[in-house]
Amino acid sequence: MPHHPNISGFSLIELMIVVAIIGILAVIAIPSYQTYTQRARFAEVIASAEIYKTAVALALQEGTPPEDITTGAHGVPPAPKSSRNLASLTVDSGIITATATKLAANATYILHPDAEGNTWTISGTCLERGFCND
């Protein structure tokens, strides 16, 4: 009688189960990863607005009327150049509006100061997307 060595390995059904599990994990992980990377990219938009928050607050505390506080006036820096994540940033009547690029889901970050510039209210599409906090 011929002697057959014990051949061990994975059966086709076992391999199919492993592939199915990897597919399910990928379907769950990829959207979470995309949201995570967009949120990380949007952090640049938030960081860019910080300089303008300080400038607007200082102008308000010096008695400048809010309607006069615009980009490039009363100590507010001129609009920054767009970058990979920041499409635009403007100040109009003391309200800061920053818009992200497509890489950060084109989300907007809008900051409304109180009369003294001490407290800021956040609005824009970044709230509904979970990129910024109110």
C-alpha cells in the first residue's frame, strides 16, 4: 500500500471565511479612518483662526466697533494664503469665517465674538460633522 503523508492546510471554506471577515472589518474601518483624517486636517483650519480670534478680541477691547473689524484692518492680519487644508479665512464685522478644502470636507468654521471678545460662539458645518466643538 502506498503511504500518503498527512497533508494539512486550510480548506477552501476556511479561506473564504477569513476573506469575508477581512472584508467586513474593512467596510467598518475605512469610513472611520476617513472621518478621522478629515478631522485631523480640519485642525489646521481651527489653528489658523486662533490668530484672528486674538486680533479681533484685542480690537473689540480697544473699543473698535464690530462692524469696522475686517480682515487687514484694526490689527487684524490680512487673509492668509490658502493651503492644502485651508481654502479661505476672512473677518467681516468681527465674525471669523474659515473654510476648509475638499480634503477636510469643505467644512466651515464660523466664530462670533461677544461684545468684549471674551466669549466666542462656534457655528458652521464643522459642528454637524464633529470637526469642532461648541
